[in-house]
Amino acid sequence: MNTTAAELSKVPQLANGFRFQWEPAQDSHVILYPEGMKVLSGSAAEIMQLCDGTRSIEKIVAALEEKFPEAELQQDVLDFFAGAAQEGWINV
């Protein structure tokens, strides 16, 4: 898949009505919303911890690849944000 600079420059942020937090009862990070909760995988939580409404996707990828230098994560991060946007809890 060809990724454009425009895609990487987008700044994702949590949509209104959604909250990202650690949930001790679930022993994981979750996305909370009025109708329920989405339990996140470890990799999704790593991405969401960097999704603060100020970092571009490119900067999120760079931070993750610095933390996990053995991995190429750009496509995984793009796929995550595409899925989260489709679910409605991320604005990209």
C-alpha cells in the first residue's frame, strides 16, 4: 500500500464521548463510551498512549519504532487508526 505524506501528517484524536484509560478490573487499557467499553490489546494501547491530539501519525510511528526498533510499524499504525476511525472512536 502506498502511504502518502498527507496520511502520515494527520493528527488523530479521541472522538467526543470516548475516553481512553487503564481499567484495573479488566487489567488492560480500554476505550470507554456511553454504550460500553472496548478492551484494547497491548499494541493498541501503546498506540493510544501516544494519541494525544498533538502528534501526527508519522510522529506516533517514529516514537513506537524508537521504543520497538526491531519492528516496522507504519502500516500497523495506519491500519489501527483506520479501524478506530471506522468504529467512530478516533477522528483522523
